[in-house]
Amino acid sequence: MKRLAVGIACAVLLAWGVGALAHEGEHDAAQPAKAKQGTLTGEVVDTGCYLGHAEKGAKHQQCAALCIQKGMPMGLLTSTGDLYLLVPPHSNAEAYKKLKEMASQNVEVTGAIMERNGMKSIEVASARKAPAKS
């Protein structure tokens, strides 16, 4: 009986180890190609209200600011209708934090632009209010 219990325990540990290695291999295979650096211009939106109700613009500024303050993810809506998830870099999130105060404003964001499975994002390296159009 003792041998059986030890044998089962060894089999479980072996299966777990093989599964963990297989998962790690999948993780490596899923790594994206190198992100391209660029600058995007658009409106800072809260993703919940924009995706759920198409809310944006100056009339939605107070709600967007409140939603972002409460933790709703921010997006950058370009003039072509593309929505980019705004994500903070691990090293310095100051520019990302600055965007939290710019709900419904047009901004320029520079950073690593990425896409996976149709989801677009930009890692916010720098951000500033967009220049007025002439």
C-alpha cells in the first residue's frame, strides 16, 4: 500500500512537471514580434463607456474622468476609429498617470505599439496634449 501511494505521488509530480514545461514552451511561442515605436494621436476615452455605449467627447468628460479615476482602463481613440488600450511601461509610469487627468482630450502618445489577436495597445512612454489643428 505504501509503494502504491509513493508511486501515485511520483506520477502526479511527473505529470505536473511535464505540464509546467509544456506551458512554458507555449508561453515562449506566444511572444510577439518586436513592437514598433511610434506616436499616435487621439482622444483619451474610458473603455467601459466607449465600448458599451459609444460615449466620448467633451459631453462625456466628467463621466470618463470618474470612470478612469475608479480604475476603468483607458483607451486612445484615433480619428480613423481605431481604439488602442493605453498601458503603462514597467519602468516609468509617469506619462501614463498624466493621461488619467486628460479624459476626453486629444493627445499625442509615443511608445511601443503592439497588436495581438485584434487587440491594439500602446505602451505610454510619453504623452502630451495634441497641438491644435490649423
